[in-house]
Amino acid sequence: MTEKKRFTGRTVTHCIRKAEEHFQQTVEMLDVKVLTPETDKSRFFLRRRPMIEASLKSKAPEETTDDAFAKIVEAAEVHKFEREQTKEDAEQAYGQAWVHNGQLHVQDGSSGPPVVYPGEGVTLHVNDKTFRSSTPIREKDNVVIELANERVETSWSLHIHKNDDQAILQVNPGSFTVYTLEDRPPDARLTLETQKKVQMNNELQMADVLNKLESYRVVSGILYENIQLGCETDEPVRLVVAEGKPAVPGKDGDIDFTIDIDQRRISPKAQADGSVDFRETNYIPNVDEGNTLASIHPPEEGEEGLNIYGETIEAPDGYPLIVKAGRGVSYSENEQRVIAEECGRPKVERHGQIVRVSVLPQLVHNGDLNTKTGNLSFIGDIDIRGAVEANMRVEAGGEIHAQSYVEKSTLRAAGSITVQRNAISSTLIAGAEKLYAGEAAAALQPVKDQVAGLLQALKQLYTSAAFQQSNYATMSVSQVLRLLISQKFPTMQSDVKHLVEKLDLQRSELDTEWHDVRYFLQQQFLLLSTAPVQTIEELETWYERMKYLSMKNETTLFDPNIQLNLGYATKSTITSAGHVHIFGGGCTHSNVSAAGDILVSKTVIGGTLKAEGDITAKTVGSAGGARTYLSVPADRKISIQHAYADTTLHIGDQKRTLAFDLSNALFYLNEDGIFSASERGAPVKL
């Protein structure tokens, strides 16, 4: 019995096509009966979907020769050969689609139509329906391919720099983007690939920028060439289109020395007896009495500028140089000259626009220094042409040079110290003034801060209506200060007392500016005298002097011009505001500290080496296990040619004690702050 099946669709034709696909036969081989015909499209609400009933046409059985032979073959069980289907067969079974010369072509297939995928910039319209994803397409379909065309407008902006010295033009050019179909070979699943072409389209006109500048009242320094570049660019740019003339600050006053005042040091050479004469390898400046030591250049006026609005920009004039004549010099303000009044070594201290110039004379002591000759204290340099024997004291406002050894004595210098041979159970301090001034500045800091607070409190009180109407308004400034200190500044007196005690201990090492401040603070805040300060302005003057001392000394204790050079140290204390170089046998059971580097050419056995710079030594520790301590900040390094076990190393807040010997060792903190070590360049785990 022939199978009958019903089909529905948009039209009767559509129903017949479904029947053909189902039975795999053309309409001529089908019996078709229309069950529901198509209705008039204008009668929308009465429309019904068409329906047909279809079946295969039946044929009268007519046995032919071929039929008879087929029966014989079937009875003989001869099977039909079926070749395995290839990929080419499968592709040919489906329809094909391709693109040629920008046109889409479609060929139907027996197994179904080709599927087309719209690529970038492609929209498919098939039979008046829009597809942005894949869809099957047949030969008879009405296909329209829409290619995108994108347009980006030019954007630009004008920005005035906060200092009114520049106008900045930011341009982002516009563009057109055009898509064209690329030719593609036949495929059952075709992707419509496109070629994208971008054409820049900068629509900015110079008149647009000029009008905007005018609206901003920009009239000076307009850069027309840059505006034109902005109108022609094909890439985003940021251009200065108006620029003022900057004001040029005046040049500060300066000092020009007639001689080279910088001491230069070169590597010393050992003499036949093993000692080293640093005087033969150092350049030490010297000036004669009456010579012009320096000329002063006055400050220069500043040069006015112009902003982009055409307004004048004031330029600050240069600051004058303040010259303070120290010992051994005079300063002629009319002639702007510094003149040496005695022979000696020039000493220059500069802090900003304040310069102090002195000439330090030299005291030469022939022979040994002992109890017969007495201690030495001199404002300038001291040269001892012999040894410093037990229990002696040498103090110099300049440098100290001892040609032989120092035993159980103290050498204290504002500048460098050189001891040609050994220091035995002695104390050597180079850069004493720098070191003590730094300590004094640290003690001054809390006092200075509280004086600043007192000044602010006084100004608030004297502008207060309640204070002005009270009996307190009749009190002196000193009396009001006492009340403020007792109520609002409880640590003021203890901080001042601590500072005064420290200054008293270091009185000989500090200049008169410190002594003046010490006297004022003691009188005003410890003895509670009414004399020192009578007005707020007087207190402000003292505050400025404290600020100057703090600024001058708190920045760093390190002075690169200060060196402590020593042949050998045994059970001694060595301190330097600069570097330390122990160039002879080394040091044994000594405490060495430096604001700069420490270099020991030979052996360090026992004791402590503490540097704010690097430490370099040939040998540290001993085979007998002498406890030796080395310390540097976190950003510095320790280099040792041979480090014995039991050597303790401090780097920043990290500490390690060696459990074994190391050669050619380097110790440091890595980027993560982890204690690290290497031996002959290879990492070592401690």
C-alpha cells in the first residue's frame, strides 16, 4: 500500500517542495491532493496555511528482461557492490556557494543547499529577511548582500596649561571604513570574507582652532605651523599651538676663588720603612697673607616672561651671597673681595647662599708629643713630626697629621686625621665638628618644633577678642610664654635641658652660633628670665636662627672631604665624619665607625666596624674564632676576600653569623630585602 503523507507550508508550492524532499521524487512521480488551498493575502484574519496530501504513484507490474535477470541474480545471492562514500561525493551532494568578482553565486545540491556565513562587515538579506548569522541559500532565493561602511567623525580639544604658558591641541582624525567581498572558491559552507580599507578623514580646519583660541583670549605665542600639522595629521597627536615666553629667574650671587681650594687625594706610595707619607701625595691648598682669596659676583636681575594671554610674568631676581668672614680673612663689601689676613689653608663652608671663609694656620710640632711638651690645641692644622706618646690630647680646628704612632691618647680634628703608623689604645675623631653638630641638630629638632608651636599659639592669642579683653593682655610676652608652656607644651623644658647638656659637653667642637642659641634657650625656658624675649618678633628671630642651624646640620653627618687614614689600630676607637682607610696591617679589637666607607687593606680581628657606606676588607676574623662584627645600612654592601667563621654581619635589620669560611665573598640585601651572599660570584646559602 502506497504511503500517504500530509504537508503544510506558506504556499501550495512550498508544500509540494517538502513532499519532493520527503519522497525523493519529482512532482511528476507523486499523487498530490490539495486539502487546504491558498487564501487571498488581503484577507489577513481569514488566512489559513495551505495543506496537501501526497503519495508515490503506483505502476502496473510489467516484468521485463531486466526484471527477469534481476530475479535470477537475487536467487543466486549476488550482492550489489557499494563503494564507500568519499568527501568529494559528500560535498557534491550538497550545494555549493562561491564569490567571484564581488558577486555571490549559488548552486543547489541533492543533499541540501549550501550554507553561507556572513563575515565581518557583512549583513545577508535572503527573501527579504535579514541574517547576521549562517543561513542556507538556494539558487532561486532572492539574496542581497549589504556591506558596512563606517564613518568616524574627527574629534579635537584645546587645553590651557595650568600655568597659562601653553595651549595644547589634541586631535583624533576621523576616518571612513569600506568593506569589499573577497573572491572565494566553491564550498558547501562558505564564509563571506571581506577586505577592510580605512581611509583617514581629518576634517579639522585652522579656522576652527583659531576661533577656539580667540574664545579663550589667547593672543600671544600662537604656533601656526603646529596648528597646520594638527589639521593635516592622519594619526592622533598632541601639539603645543600657543606658547608663552617663560620668565627667567635671576642668577644668584656666587663666589669665585683665585686658587683651587679642593684638596685632592691620590693613592699613597709606601716608603722604604713601610710607612706612607700622605703629604707627598695630597694637594693641600695654601694662601699667603694679603692675597685676594676670592671675588664675589653680585646677583643678576630676572628676565620677565609673557603668558599666552599677553600678560607679563614677573621673574624673581637672584639671591645675594651672604659672606661670613671667619678666622684669618676679611671681607671688603665695597670691593666684593675676600682677603687673607694670614698664611694658611683656606677652609670654606657653604650652605645655600651662605658661605663662611676662613684661613687655618698650621702648627708644626717637631719631635714626639709627650708630657714634657704638653697637649696641643690649635685653631688650624697640626703637623706632628714624631709620635704622640701616652696620655696626650691633640685638638685641631683643621687637620691633624702624625708622622709616627699614637699611644693611649686622643686626637680630635674638625677636618681629616692621618697617622702614619699605629694607633694603640687611642681615640681618633675626624670631622668632630660635623659629627657633634649633627648630634646637636637632632637634639635641637624637638625644641625648634615647639618654638614654632609657641609662635603660632601667641599669634592666635593676641588676635583673640577674649584674650584682648582679659587681664592676660597686659602681661609681657615672656609671662604669656610661661603660661603656654605649663599648659600646652609639657616637654619643652626637658627637651631644652637635654639640648643644653649636649651642647655643654661639645662646647669646644661647636661654633659660636650654637653657643648663642644655647644661651637664649637656657635663659628663656630654664631660668625663666624675662630679659631675652619681649616681643613676638624677637622670638621669630631666634626661631629663624634655630631653623638655619637645623638646616645646616641635619641633612647628613657625612663629609666626603674628611678622611681618617691610619696604618694600624689596636684596641682603639676610630670615628670619622667621612671615610676610614686603614692602609697598614689592619685593626685588632678596635671599634671603627664612619659616615662613609671603611677600607681595611689587610686584617680585621675582633672588634666592630660600622659604616654608613660600604665595608671592604682583605681578611675578617681569625682561625681561632675571634668575634668580629661588621655593620652597614640596608642599601650598602660588605666585601671580604677571606671571611672566617664566627664573623657576624649586620645589613640593615638583617643579621647573619658565618658558620663556615668564605673567600671572595660579597654580602648584601637583594631587591626583596633578603640577606644574600656570594662566593667568587656564585650564590651561597648561609
